[in-house]
Amino acid sequence: MLLGTQRVTEDGLLEIGGVPAVELAERFGTPLYVIDEACLRDRCRRYRESFAAAYEGPTAIAYASKACLTLAMCRVVAEEGLHLDVASGGELHAATKAGFPLSKVAMHGNNKSVDEIAAAMDAGVGYVVVDCMEEIDRAERLLEAGHPKTKALLRITPGIKVHTHEYIMTGRADSKFGLGPGEGGAMKAVERLLESPAFELIGFHCHIGSQLLAVDCFADAAGLMLDFCKSAQDQTGFLAQVLNLGGGLGVRHTDDEHPPTIPELATITARGVMEGCAERGLDLPTLMVEPGRSIVGEAGTLLYTVGVVKEIPGVRTYLAVDGGLSDNPRPALYDAEYEVFFAGKMNAPTQQRVTVAGKHCETDNLFKDVPAPEVEPGDVIAVPSCGGYTFAMASNYNRLPRPAMVHVIDGQADLVVERQTWENLLRGERIPERLA
Ligand code: LLP
């Protein structure tokens, strides 16, 4: 499974963005996050173009920056004309520092702090996605203290169960996010928002889950959301101008996964909204979606170097690499599976099955029973489809420095995140005088 601009050269090297992966490993060290910028830009364009083509009203695509946020990523996404979804004050700060147009930023969060709401109001974000009543109280106090009024969407939990890992199902009635229709209090929040001097309500939002490998649920979500729009219109006179159906489209991590394409998602979603509006006599709202993983996931490859080859005769062979749980916690958290390439031996015959393990002080087996050629310490392993929720969820467990990140495009590689140093890891720590 080669993704984006990945290709295999005649001498068996994996190339990304026109640069051999082994060369990147040598130049920047490993572990290394490699972003195929052409692939990233292609996904942004596909989203913009397919939604614009499929929907008869206005559309806007926001990149869900939680999947992978760097200053360079903000620049690319801005250049591609996308909006940006941020879910914390820290993400908003990164967007601001990168010079992202703040009127195209949406502020999310299920428990936004006073400081985060204040920062969003002061930055002049496009809208805040209101998740709960407490947030409206906080914003009203901030308005009194002189912070400006802000546009808002209200996050609804439409009560949909989707097929994905339980930890990333977010649209169910039993969810910490948003408010449900009916008993869930969403209509009360609409009434409250319509009276609130702090917010101008402009529409509704939902996000039903992540790594979804079927798209029918988006049409179902559209129907449920339009039911809510209709009830809100009937009960309060409020007309939703914006309907944001969240992110969630899955990506291919292995050959066995076949997620729908971006145009398929656009067609199903747009049709669901257009037909749903016609059935209910509603005007077409601006249709928004906010994909994260399906923008950046397949554009990212994670490189490691094999340090130890441990053969336990009759049991298995372990390859220990120079990273693991701290740079990609997804195998441990979600049993996520990935494909593994031997970046310098792409044409070498497969001879064995190996288990790739990390270097953390626990059993962080990353990839089990992967087909492998003959392997020696020093070989570079490339794990495709690692752009989403890896760097973003990295930790410093065992005080491993966070890896570097590079963008590759047209044979050029640019460092966008420096590798942390051991010294960086101590930043902010101090020894109280009594312990000195
Ligand atoms: N919008 C909202 C409100 C979200 O909560 C999310 C993801 C997205 C958009 C983007 O969803 P995407 O298109 O990336 O599926 N750490 C997990 C994924 C958590 C997703 C959280 N919300 C993982 O590694 O699989």
C-alpha cells in the first residue's frame, strides 16, 4: 500500500516526496515524522472541491488541527483555503502564532476555561462551538468585563451509534460532548443562546465519531440534525445558517481497510442535507465539515531505526526500534494496526514474520507478525498512514525526547519541528531550596 507520493525506486528504496526515506533518517535522525506535503495539499483540495461540487449551497471545510498541529501545518492549510478547528487555548495560540486567519478559526472544547473563552473572543474567532450551559455563563461574565461578543454554533449529540473504537464514538447520547435533543437540554441551550448578549447563535454542530469506514452514518446524522434545526425553527423562530457535521472519515492504515473516498463522503453528506432540507421545508445552510485524520493521516510516515534483532527460536523474532509508545500511542490505546515497510529493502524477498517493539519500559509491541526480509540493526522501518494522532498524542514517557518532523515535497525536505534534546526535557523544572 503506497500512499500519496510514496514510490519504490529501482534499487528498492522507499521514496516520499521525491526523497529516499533512508536519506531522511540519516539526515534528521529517527524516530522522524515525515509529512508528504503534496499528499496533504491534495487531501485539502479534494475536500474543498468535492463538497463545493456536491452541494448546492455554500460549503466550508475546517481542518481539525487536533490530528496534527504545527506552525507549518497551519500555513499549508491556510494556503489551501481551509478553515481551522482548534480544541484548546494551546491550539488557538499555535494558529495565532502561525498567522492563520483567525476569522476562519472555530473554537471547540467540552470544558473551555474562562481563559480559553476569553482568548477566543479576543482573537475574533469565526465562532465558538458551545458545548454546555456553563460556557454561556462564563462568556457572559467575560462580555461584562469587556471582551467582545462572538458568533456561536451549538454542539448537539444526535444520538448515533457508529462502528468504530468505543473511545472515539462521540455522537452517542451517552457522551460528555454537547447537548442532546429532547431530554438532553439542547433546545433550552438554543433559547438561552438566543437571549445571550455574549453570543450570536448562527447554527449547529455535531461530530459522530472518528476513523469511520462507512459514510451512511453521515446522512443519518444530517437527518437528525435537520430534525433539530426544524424543531428549533418551529419553537424559537431561529434559522440555522451553518450546519457543521464534524469530522470522522477513516483512512487506510493497512491493506485490509477500505475507507470511502472524500468525494463519496461529500456526495452522501451533501445529498443527505439537500434532501433533508427539502423534506422539512428548510433553506440550505452553509454546510461545513471538519476532518482531521483524513486530511493528514495518509500524508504522514513515521520512520524508526532497528537497534536490536532478538530471535527467540521457535517463538518469535523481535525488532526493537528507537521509539514506540511515546511517539505513537495508538497501537496501545486502540489496538491500531499499521503496515510496516523496510525502507531500504523494499524489493528484498520476505523471509520471516517479526514483531516490532518499542524501547519503552513495558511491552510496547507496536506491530505484530509483520512480513519482513532479512533485517539487521541499522535498517530503517517506515510506517505509513501515521500523520494523524501520533505527533499530536506524543509523550515524553521514559524521558524520550519528542521526535523531529519534516515536510517533504518535490525532492526537498524541510525541518518543521526540531527534535527535543535531553536538556529541553528539563525545561521548567526546579529544585526547591530545601532540597538543594
Ligand atoms: N471535530 C471534532 C469535534 C472532533 O472531536 C474530532 C475528533 C474531529 C472533528 C476530527 O475527527 P477526524 O476527522 O480526525 O476523525 N485520538 C483518536 C482520535 C480522537 C478523535 C477526536 N475528535 C485516535 O487516535 O484515533
